[in-house]
Amino acid sequence: MIFINVTLIMDKEINENFIKKEANTEFDAIHPRFQPEDEEVALKYQQQNYYFCGQCNIFFAPTVRGLNIHFKGDMVKHSSCGSCFYCHGEVFEYIINLQRKIYHTCKRTT
């Protein structure tokens, strides 16, 4: 006697049908319906709610993880805006809400 797991076949069909339906849906950020109606409003929102890197000229996630990924990542080598008094490591600047902020991971041992 051969037993076929009917739920696995149904799950597969449901998933395939779902994917086919979703593949026809637009998720394009360039599509006009996703563009802000007023670019100045969008820019003001980004300036108030996201970190901005002047060297890269981009906004990025306003979290500790966002800072670490942006400044420690291998994509762009940032030039330092100064050095740490204690460990002489690099110090980087970013902007949020039109205020200058400093990013540094100190390697001071004492």
C-alpha cells in the first residue's frame, strides 16, 4: 500500500498559486504611486528621522546597527573627521535632525 501525504501536495499547490498571484503585483519603488507627492516634505522627514552621511550623501537607518554597518562596512572607506583622545582611533561624523553627531568605537583599554 502506498500512502501519499495529501497535505504536502495541497501546501505545495497553495504556495505555487500564491507565488504566481503575487508575482503579478507591482512592488516597484520607482512606480509613481510610491513616490512622495512633495519632495521637500520627504526630505524634511528624512532629515528629522534618519542618519545622514555627508561623505556618502545618503540617509541610513537611525539605529546602532545602522551606524555600525555604515561606518564599519567594507563598501565605503570614510575619511575621519578627527581622532579619539584616548585610543587615537578614527572618529566619524553623521547628521540627524540637522545636528552634527559623532561616531566612534573606542579601543581604550583602561
